[in-house]
Amino acid sequence: MVEKGLSDVSTETLKKELETRENAGKQPPKPLERPDFTELRKTVIEGIEEAVREQYEDEDFEHYVYEAAMEAVYGKDFWTWRNKQKW
């Protein structure tokens, strides 16, 4: 078997490979096959109940709902992927 060096590979092939590698980390993770909405439901219900009781909605409520939704659909590992993104 003859091993090919980089000089044997076309520039176009190398560029395509680099693009493929760069885009690999940008693809969103796959959603969970069986999402678990338990924490999302709890966050929403408790947040609304507290808002009614206190007559005030926590300024971070929407953020908490967003976090719970992402974890419900993608799992807790979603944040590892998300934190690597450079949008």
C-alpha cells in the first residue's frame, strides 16, 4: 500500500476537507429521541405561580424557560455545543 502525502492531494480537495471539518462543529446536535419536558413544565408552572403570588415576574424568567426548553429537546450536553459556537 502506497501512502499519499499532502503534496499528492489537490488544493481543491484540501479546501473541501477543511470546510467539511469547520462546518462539522456548526451543525446543531440531534434532538433527543425522547425529549423530557419535566423540568420545562416545572419551570413554567412555578414561574407563573410565583409571578401571580408576588405580582412580579422575575426578569430572568424567559431565560430560565429557554434553558429548560433547550435541555428538554437536546439534553444537557446542548450547552457544550452551544458554548463552542462563534455566531
